[in-house]
Amino acid sequence: MKREIDRYILINEWLKYHDTNAIEVIQKHPEEVKTGDWFRLYPVTQEQHDDWVIWAKEYIKKELKISNRMLNHDWPWVYLDTAPSIKQE
């Protein structure tokens, strides 16, 4: 049995900074969602990004009951698929 996290839970956690969620983004920006460009439409600050990383890692460890070693092994793939873009000052 393969255990996995719903990516929308991770994405919705940082979309909350924009008072929206993944479903609303899909409805509002269907073309950008197809190409993956929608992430750039909802950037977060460096501080918000860092808070999200801490939250996401703890959430994944708790939900999947995995070690730090396993999380760190898989984290780059999770990050690439779900992390927010950071505002350029």
C-alpha cells in the first residue's frame, strides 16, 4: 500500500496567503494551470515561504509517519511539485 499526501493540501496552505485555494485557482486560471505558470501568479514572501516549508515538512512527517531521513530524501520532489514562488523584491 502506497502512502502519499494530497498535493492540494500542501498547495492550499500557502495559497491561504492570497485568500484562495487550488480549486479557485484552477477555475480562475485554467490555461496557466495547464502550463504550470499559475505558481508565479501567487508569489509569497521569503518569510511566508520559510514558514510553509517548516509546516509542510512537519505535516508530511506526521501524516506519513516517516523519519527525517526519509523526508529529506523525498523532499526535493515534493518541493518541486508544491512549493510557492517567492516574491522578487
